[in-house]
Amino acid sequence: MADLAHVVAELDALLATRDTPDYAGAVNGLQLENGGTVRRVAAAVDFSGRTVAECVRQGCDLLLVHHGMFWGGAQPIRGRAYARLRALVANDVAVYAS
């Protein structure tokens, strides 16, 4: 078991998250926090409904993705976006993108 803040600090340093240029609309780093504990990690290229469902099914509490939740500014949270966010929050899953 690890502390989420510690895992995020290690990922930020290892991946040089703040210093690596990316698409202007990308939000890299911790996108959604959980209750603060990491026991099991899932990794995927894309943040999608399938990715979230499998992460929850496997009992993960941290999802690492390359293409994260946020692209191109603020968007309404409804429909599929709401379903994904609801599943993550209900299952205490954090999301980190880089």
C-alpha cells in the first residue's frame, strides 16, 4: 500500500510532467484524486469507458493513462463523461495522465 501523494510525486519526477511540452489543451498529472491510498494500479493508453470499467472490475485504485480525461478546455460532465466520472468516484479510483 502506498500514499497517493507519494506516488504522484514520484510519477511527476520520473515523467517530468511539468517540464514536458504537450498539446495546449492537455491536463497532465493527477486529474482525479481518490481517498489517498494506492494498492493496485492499472495502465492504459486511452481514458475510455472500457478502460474505466476494467480498472474498476480489477479493483484498481489508480489509473495511469497517456490520453487523459481532459482535452481542449472545460467540457460539460454529462452522458458518457458523467458515467465514467461517477464510476471512478464511486470506486475511489484516482486518475493520472502523462
